[in-house]
Amino acid sequence: MLKINNLHVAVDDGQKPILTGLSLEVPKGEVHAIMGPNGAGKSTLSYVLTGRDGYDVTDGTVTLDGKDLLDMEPEERAAAGVFLSFQYPLEIPGVPTMTFLKTALNAQRKARGEEEMKAPEFLKKARALAKELKMKPEMLKRPLNVGFSGGEKKRMEIFQMMMLEPNFIVMDETDSGLDVDALRIVADGVNKLRSPDRGMLIITHYQRLLDYIVPDRVHVLAKGGIAASGDAEFAKKLENEGYDAYAA
Amino acid sequence: MTHMPLSLKTLPNRRDEAWKWSDVSRAVSNDVQGADTSAPVQIFVPEGVTVTRTDAAATAANDTSLVKLASQYAGQVWNIVVPDGFSSENPIQIEGLTNGHAQISLSLGKGASVQLVEHYDGQAGAFVNSHLNVKLAEDALLDRVIVQTDPDDCVRISTTHVTAWAKSELRQHTLAFGGKLSRLETRMAGMGEGVKATINGAYLLDGARHCDMTSYIDLACPDGHIRQSVKGVTADKSRGVFQGKFHVRRPAQHTDARMRHDCIMLSDTSEIRSKPELEIYADDVVCEHGNTIGALDESALFYMRQRGIPLAQARAMLTEAFLASVFDTLEDEVMRESLLEKLRAWLEATV
């Protein structure tokens, strides 16, 4: 269970408050969506959960299964099972995709005191998943995300997610840059990862993605906190009525 | 030959334009080991290549003071001769060069092809000054690899003159870790049509190490093809210097010459000095230079850490990926892998 309690976050050396008392609980096995107007702090929330520099937590707590996330380095949070699907995945020139992913997977395993995954097992798993996500096999040999289209990069995020099998997933605007076919493939991948042991937080501006990944709860992020919550139908209402009612 | 004591006045200092960032006279004291002695030299050659020793040739008036010093103190010249049409799986290896002065001449006959591997691993506190004079006859190919692993209190000057005749080719890959002061200088004269050169190098510096990669490519004939990529990383209080010049003379039409110097500063107390230059008199040429200095991409580092890769490992991976491309053009895979191993070991210990 992810528990966020009274979270206050500021940027610009603490000068500019973005989140001002956000509280949220995502129990294991549930998928929650965060919607909201641009600039409400949706991406800020994803970066604070994953430990990016430049976001000052001035108050509040965040725990995953009882462990204090805010006290951990980004790589420790990853090893604890937090995965962020980036809105804009980075290009890593010179580092082949498979090398990157194998290094990441084994670094996580090592941090958890588990045995490293051997190359043959890793390759077998990667090839099977790539096929499932309809990715060209040569994509895995190329430097990570270099020269990939927007849609290919998003598919690569899902591929990494399926390889790493995290226990809490944050998806930041995963639908942006995807056409309908790619969206369906990505959503199928995500839906396969739904499990009683895994929570998900889907951050999105549009309701479209939620037709494919149906959430258990939908929250509106506005004015620095959760302004309203509802079920999957609530997302459709928001799409029709807009966020004006919740804006500052 | 008169043996005058090495005079600090003879050594270039920062008032010499070509040495303004590599002040040799400041780095060397009169009593440094090797100041006025000849260097031990070991040369291993494949069968068919000959090595002889002859008296030193007269130096030219326009030689640098260090080349003159090498001629004065090296004693005899080592002459390596590779006959016409020669080729071998085995390289020429130059070892030794641990302190003192050396003069070596290497001549490749028409159509000859050979690999030259030089390992610079000097003695602690020593001064090493070597001059290599290379002649490439028509269609000759020299595949040169330099690995410099001097201790941090060693001063090393390595000057190479290459005279390249028609359709000959120099492929040079250097991996350097600097020293108290090191200058690896390559001066090439393209004297025939269709000369090709790849002059790539990587320097990795920590502590207070200094490495200077200087090159001067002088093209006098048409259809020259030059590719140069030097990359560096500087940590702690180290200092990297790159000076590159392409001099394209009026007859050197259709020259295609590209120079790049890119580096990453791993600390804000390190220093990088760079002077790329083009001097062009021919009007139908493609010449360019590029120079970048930056830091590791923070966003890329965060991305890698978010996937579970610890910070130090992420930094090492990004730095290796950045540097490794200068060795992509090295065809000898075993050699390339051994250079990358050294590079990785440094990154593991430093980054």
C-alpha cells in the first residue's frame, strides 16, 4: 500500500509551493488515476515519489508497505519496487537497451539480496516480452531510446516495466504520443501487470487512457492536493465538464 | 656532440604560444631523472621488419626545442624499416621509454601495412622525451595504438612527425591517463594525393594530472580525408588540453577534414583548454571543427537511477558510453576490448 500523508512540496529552492497537503492511499491490487489541469503538480507528484532532485519535501510522509520512501535514494526506491513510466523517456546514447536493462535488473536484485539473473534467462524473457509488445527485435540492440519515435519510447517504458516487475507503478502521461493501436498494446501490457500484489497510479490529463486501463478510483489533483475523488465513471464526467470547478 | 646540461631556458614555457597551456619548464627541474640521458628502448618487430641504430641526423631549424633535445641526448637513432608490400598479423611494439630521451624512425615501404603499439609507462618522477619520425610510402597503412599509463609525477613529451605520401593512411588511437604533465603531439604532412588519416584519442584525468593532445595536419595535395575525434573526462583538479589544427594548402582541393573535441567535466575544479583551428587556402574543400564541454546529463542519470542503477554505476556507464566511440574505428577487436577494459577500470576507481 502506498500512503501519502499531508505532502507539501516546493520547487525553486523551496520558494514555490506546488503540493500543499496532498493525502492519498493506494492499496495493493488497486489502480488509481490522477487527473487534473495542466500545472496542478501531477508530474511533480511522480518525481517526488521517485526521488528526483530539485523537489523539496517541506512536510508530510510517503510510505510504501510501511517503508519511508522519502528517506531513500532514487535507486533504493527502485529496488523497493517503485517504477516510474516517464512522460518523456530519456535517450541514453552509447548504452545498448539490453545492457541497460540487465544492469538495472541485476542492480535491483543485488540491492534486495537476491541472486542475479543470468544472461540466457534474461534474453529469453526479453525476447518473449518484446514479441508480446510487438516491438522490433533490433530495438533491443540499439542504444536505449536513441532514434525511437514517441510511441516506441512509450512502448519501451512498458517493456522495462514488464521486465523489472515492480510492485508499485507510477505512469506519467503514458498515453501522450501514442496512436490508438499503440495505446491498445500499451494498455494490454499494463492490464497484464494488474495483480493483487501491485498498486498503480496513473497520471493523465485525458480520460482516453482510462477506457483501456479501467481504474478503481479517480482523483482530481488541483490547488496542491486531492480536490475530489470518485470511481471510473467520475473520469468521464471530468472529461465532459472539465476541471474549471476545481481550479483555483 | 656536446652534452650541455639541460637548461630550463631551453624548455618551452607558457610564453610560447604552442605551449601556453603546457608549461614544460615549470614541470621539470634540472635534476629530474632522465633530463640528460638516453632512454631505454625496447622494440619488438614481426619477422621481415628490421631494426638498426645509426647516428642522429641533424635537426631542422624549425624543429621544436624538445625534438632538438631528443636529438642531443638520445644518442643514436633507432631505425625501423618495413619493406614494400609487407603485412603481418603481428604488431611492432615499442616499450621502455621510462626516462630520458629517445629518437625512433619508422619507415613503411610502398603498400606496406603494419600495426604499431606503443606503451608509455614511465618511472616515478622521471622526464621522458621521445621523438618518432614516420614515413609512409605510397599506399602504406600504419595502424598505431598508444596507451599512456604514466605515474602522476612523470613528465612525458611524445612528438611524432608523419610524412604521408600518396594514398597512404594513418590510423591512430590513443588512450591517455596523463601525468604530472604529458603532451602527445602528432604532426602530419600530407605530401601526396588521397592521404587518409583517423586521429582519435581519449584522455581520462584525475588528481592533478595533465594531458595535452596536440595535432597539426598539413595537407599539400588533393583528396585528403581526415577524421579526428578526441574525447576527454576530467575529475578532481586535473587539466585537459586539446590543440588541433588543419592546414589546407592551395593545391589540397577536395580535402574532406573533420575535427571534434568533446569533453565532460566530472568536477568543477578541473580544467579544459581547447583550441581547434582551421587554416584553409583551397576553395573546394569540406572542413569543419566542433568542440563541446559539458557535464553528465542529470536527467539521464535520474532516469538510470529510477531503474535501479546506483549513482556511481550510472555515472560510469554514461561516461564509458561517451568515451568509447573514439575506439569504434579501431579494427583490432582484441585491442579495442583491452583499451575499453583499462577505461572501465579507471571509471570504476574514479567516477
